[in-house]
Amino acid sequence: MRILVVEDEPVLCAQLADAIRAAGHTVEVAADGATARYLGDEEAFDAVVLDLGLPVVDGLSVLRHWRTQGRNMPVLILTARNAWHEKVTGMDAGADDYLTKPFHMEELLARLRALLRRLSPHHSALWQCGAIRLDTRQAKASVDGRPLSLTSHEYKILSMLMQRPGEVLSRTELSEHLYPGDSERDSNTIEVFVGRLRKKLPPGSIETVRGLGYRLLPVETGA
């Protein structure tokens, strides 16, 4: 998944980005509200972690702007404010969840997983498609209980395909979710990663839809 982290405190921002990347996601960061608003307008994100106390443009204004523009990605707001009415204001502005600083990183990751599950047909942190099983809490995959050794790119592609089983995902869409926005994106490299991933999954699990992209099919191995 592709996550936008908006936090102006450099150390915390780096910690958030590292933890979310370690959970298997692609991360973009913004240190002020104006940059965050621009990225949210121009790029596709699966979720946003948004601090409210931002320079240039405050987080609530950014959130209200996105919602009025029809941007409906899940947003988890971070705030150092303890007043209950300010949390209510954030939820009324369109936030999906909130976390008060200081917080434990594991709680933030758990809340983020919960938000992402709302986007998929999966109702738990354990995703299943045929013989393939994905544990999104530990960023681990297996086939019939046998652990798969996946690179970070292979894991991200598999998680995207499992997020939307049976749907066709284009090379461009996969590429956009694989690389940060300031990286050079080459959709042709997706073929390489998909080819490597295919060798580790049951035959027929990933179908190529000519001219459109790829989709994941539920294949049982009989094991």
C-alpha cells in the first residue's frame, strides 16, 4: 500500500516512515500542510497519517480541503491536543481515526491496518487467496503453510494483488504504489518482479491480461 505521512517533527517523521516501510508499505512524507495538500491532490494514496499541528497550512484545513475535493482515502490524524472537542472537530472534518501523542508505534500500525482493511474484502489481518496466505501484521507470506522468501518489492506487489483479488491491476498502477513519488517509475520493471513472484507461487496464481495488467486468482495446490 502507498501511505502519505505528514509530520513536521523530523525525528518522529523518520520513525513513522521507517516503521510503515518495515510493515511492507511504500511511504511518501511531507513536512508542512501545503506540501501535503498538493501531494494528496496530485497522487493516489491508500491512507494518510496526518499531524494536525503543521506549519504553512494546518492539518484540519488540509483534511477539509481533501474531503471537499472528493479525496476519500482513509486518514489517521495525530494530535498532541487532549481536549475532546478538538478530536471531535477532527472526526467531523473527515478523519477516520485519531491518535494522541505520545503514542506507541505498534498501536499506530494496528490502527493503520484497520483502516486499510476497510478498503479490501478481507476482514482480518490474515489474508487468504487459494493456497496463498498473507499476514499483514508481520509482512509475511506463505503457501500451504510454507513460508515464502520475498523481496520487499515482491511482497508489495503480492499484497496489492491480494488486496483486490480477481481485479485487474495495470502495470502503471502497480508501479505507482511500488515507488515513492520522487523516484523514476518504470512500469516495465513490474514484469520482472511479477515474473519472479510467479516462480514462488502456485502455477496459474497470477494471470496476465494482455494490454491491461495482472490479476490474482485463487489456486489450490491440493497439499
